[in-house]
Amino acid sequence: MIPHGFLTKWRHVELKERSASQSHFNDLCALLGVLDPVSADPTGEWFTFEKGASKTSGGEGWADVWRRECFAWEYKGRHANLDRAYNQLLQYATRWTR
């Protein structure tokens, strides 16, 4: 995928987070020339969508995308509070359990 194709495809998308996040992330991987989670790690052991984690505040949550010792990624809908998304990820940062 080239930058123009990525922008053309995603610029006017109105889908909800749940409907678009994995497709968007896969296209982002293609744009960057890296393998997407399913291609890179078919077992989901070190790179996967919907990685479960215990929250530091208690309870359970899910990171939208997770790659061991690299990053966790949280999608939010348009105009969502990104500080809240960041704080959500911080609650998972040291608590990966599943």
C-alpha cells in the first residue's frame, strides 16, 4: 500500500472502532512494509489483536493490538479523548496476563 492509497481509503471512513480497527491496523502495517499480527505470529503468542491484561486498578481489559516488548495500541473512535486511551494502556503496561 502506498500513502495516497491509505489516505484515500481511510480519509472518509465513518465506521465504529470495533468495525474498522483491525483492518486499519493491517493497512498501516502494509503501508509501513511490516507483517501484520496474523502473518507475523499466527499463534498470537507475541503479536496479536485483542490481548487480555489485568489492570493495575483491578479488573480485566483488552489492548486492541499488542506486540511483546514493543508496544500496545488502543484504538478509539473519532473525536475520542486520547488521554483516556493512553491512561487505559498505562493500566495494562506491567500486567499482561493472557
